[in-house]
Amino acid sequence: MTIELNQKRVQVEIIRKPNKNIYMRMASAYVLTVSCNRFVSEKEIERILNKNKEALEKMQEKKEKEETKDSFFWYLGKCYTKVFDGMTKEVTFLQDNVIVKDENTLEKFYKKECVRVFTDEMNRIVPYFENIPKFSLKIRNMKTRWGVNNITNRTITLNSELLKKEYDLIDYVIIHELCHFYEANHSSKFWRHVEEYYPKYKEARKRLRDV
């Protein structure tokens, strides 16, 4: 069975399970899986799909965008097409391509680069600040924040997604978090500190929001 979503033919895979309800999921941009009881006929499934076509089209569009995004590798503000050759030991950048053995090797490279780049930039910027306490740097993926300064624990955490941005945006986030050692909140006094070290902070904030 197939269905047309966003003017594209999508394969419908029916999985029979002892379900009371019918569940629909986009396995890929062009494959929709339907999990239902064995007593539900294909005609009934087709009716339900057509009834929920608008919601399914949104699901298909979202999945397609995710898959398109996953085919590219963003690194320090530049976009590269992933090329997996199954044998290259080192990650190689060639024009607009990143050539690597496989996805796992690329992920390991990304994590190592997060540590290297963030540590180097932090070490370069910190000497410009006075009376900054000793702190530790952590890196993890965060959904809603680019950086966090836990003043109590003296820990600055940077979002691993930040490695996809240009160096100047990485520096802005680092400066932003360091300024929290002076002011814990986002008062006007805090922003004056940020502006002292990063005069174009408003532009940087906008660029981070626009991405």
C-alpha cells in the first residue's frame, strides 16, 4: 500500500500486533509504518490515513528535513557533505566534503574536536578576565542553552552543538558564561560586562537565535 504525502509517494508498511489502538510512525521520509490489530482491514487503515493526512504530511515533512540535515556535517560555521568510504582512518576535509570511514568515526572526531576547540578558546580568553575563580569545563548536548555557568560548583558547561558555529560565536558564549562570575543574573550590569569583552554581543545573540 502507498499514500501520497506532500505530492510524494510514501510506502505504507503494516505491522500486525495485539494493539487496541492504531499507531503511525515515519520510519523514513518515504516509509510510513502502521502498527495495528490483525482484525483491522487495509480498507480501514486507508480510511484512517486519509482522515489524518494533514498530520501525516507534517510528520513526513519533518522527517525529510531531519534526513536532509543528517546528510551534512556542520563544523565551525561551514557545511560539508558526508562521504563515507569505509576505509579512511583520518577525517579529511576536501573542498565541500568531509571524507571519513563511517558515521561512528565522524562522531568520535566531533567529540574530540569539542574538547580541543572549547579548551583552546577558553584558555585563550580567560587571561583577559580578572578575579575569575578556578573552574572546570564540561561539554554536553543541551536542547535549549548554549552554555551554563554553575557558580556554586564552579563549572562551565558548553553545548556540544556549539562546535557547529563560527569561532566568534563560540567566543561569545564563553565570554557570556565567564561574565556570570561577576553577575549571576542577566541584569543591565551583567550585559555591560559582556559588552566590555564582546562589543557586538547583540549581533552574536541574534545569529545564535536565527540558526
